[in-house]
Amino acid sequence: MKGVVLLGNGKLEVREFPDPIPGPQEVVVRVKTAAICGSDIHMYHAPRSSSTGRDLIAGHEPAGIVESVGPGVTLVKPGDRVSVYHYIGCAKCKNCLSGFWQWCPETKGLGAHVHGADAEFVLVKEQNCHVLPDELSFVDGSFIACAAGTTYSALMKLQPNGATTIAIIGLGPVGLCGVAMSKAMGARVVAVGRRKIRLDLAKELGADDVVDATDPGARSELRNILPEGADLVYETSGAPEAHQLMLAILKPGGKACVVAGRSPEPTITVGALIGRQLTIMGSFVLPIWMVPQLATFIVRHKISFEKIVTHRFSIDQAKEAFELFDSGECGKVVFEF
Ligand SMILES: [Zn+2]
Ligand SMILES: [Zn+2]
């Protein structure tokens, strides 16, 4: 089978690998869609000396069809349409048993520690496979695997609702999921981004107000839109200036959730939280127990993530796909098989 290997320094290769064979409790999924993530872009650009990701197939956002199952598998069968959870835990430790496979001391991330999903097949444990409801597409399944999953877990911490205004900073696919899902939860949504294509997508997904952060008048526009400040902020960009904006637009007693941070230096000071009694929470992907709940939420609110996908590529076009996603002039970029 073919798989994408990220070499660092902005280089990649499509290589031939042997097709995986499932062992006990393992499943091979024939990948139908695999989406590119912001975290893949970090590996794509990592210095060439870095060992992370080298000689491994990249990618951790797959959905597909169960191709074959190993001995003892009872949760799925060949032919099932599945979304694939991208951390493989030991399934025995306290963290795994409470559904937080991303915190397992032995956890293995697809594309980071074991072969990932930008390939024709991916090998995982049976528990990593969540059967997709008929209403959901493979693209929806790929979003559940990471972008929508990260967002759902963060929004469960923030609890947006019909009485709250949420500002979403950063309109990459994760932020765009935030727009669609916060609207479904009933909140008023103010979307803040830097690229026209993504601001337009936010509007299309139902954002009540859209603010271009590159506009010199953005701060005063936000003051007009949010005279009392935002109840909630979902910060997805990781940019230091976005963390500053987050603090500036929260109202007293406001809550924010951050899912990205690129700066090795502190971007906020603890003192800034005290006077206005602000709460800042971190969130990291989603626990595996939340996956079925998220799928039900998407079906119930008739959310489709297809709109966020602006470009679809074959695996042979991996170079083009990564270059485009790296440019930011797009929504979500997916490989289709
Ligand atoms: Zn991801
Ligand atoms: Zn474990």
C-alpha cells in the first residue's frame, strides 16, 4: 500500500509499505478519507534531524471501512463504516479504563509513534473503531477523529448555550468546527480570523459576526460587537497575540478554553486573571468515551462538516495537499481513497 511519510524541512514522500495484518484484538481499516491537521504541518516543517515521524506513515484523522479483523475481535466486523480514534492506549491502566487513552503512559499516537492514516490501510485496536451512524459521511468521521473531537471536548468545558456569547479566535478547521457546534448549542457566535476564505466559511456556518483580525480597526469593531465582552472564548490559533486578544475581550467572570499554544515563552500573565476573575482552561483532543456522544450530537443537530472541506486530493498528490494546507488559503484538506 501507499503511505505518506513526512521528512521534515517541508518535505514528504509517498512510499510503498506492506499491507498491515491484524493481530489479536486488532482491526485493519481501509481508509476512505484522511484529513490533514495543523499538527501534521508541525511535523512537516520539523527540523530534519528530528526523529519524530520519520519512516512512519503520517496522519491521524481517518474514517473508512473495516477490511479485516484479528482473532477475538467482537466490537466491529468487516464492512462496518467507522471513524478511527487516534490514540492507542494499553486499555488496562487507570487512564484507559476511565476513557482517557490520550493520557495512557504507553499511549501511541497514529502518525507519531505508529503508522498513521495517510495510507490505504491503517491498523488499530478494535476499541479505536467507532461505527458511524448512517447519517454521517466518511468526512464527518474524519472530523470526529480530531478537529470536531477537539472542539466538542473544549465546548463541553465551556458549555455555550442560548444565553451566552462565544468568541472563536482562529478559523482553521478546528475554529470552524467551533462555529458550527457553538451555533448548534444555541450560542451567539463572534468569529475572529485572518483569511478571507475562512471568514467566509465562518459566515456560511452561521457565525453571527465575523471580524478580520488583520484589519487595523478589529479591536474597536470587537468593542462595538461585544460592549460588555464575551462570556466565553474558544482560542484555536495558538498565536501569542490571540492569547492577548482572548484576555482583552472576555467579560468579568468569563471563561476561555485554549487548544493551541506555539510560543515557548509565556503569552499571558497569571495576574491578568485575578481582577476580572477569568478562567482559562486547556483542552487536548477528546477522551475516547466522548466519541459516541459526539456522533449522536452531530446527527441530532444535523451538522455536516462537508462544507468545511474545500479541497480533496489523492494520496499521490500529497505534496500539493500539504503545500496548500500549509498556505492556509483553504478550509479542511482531505485525502480521499
Ligand atoms: Zn488532528
Ligand atoms: Zn493505558
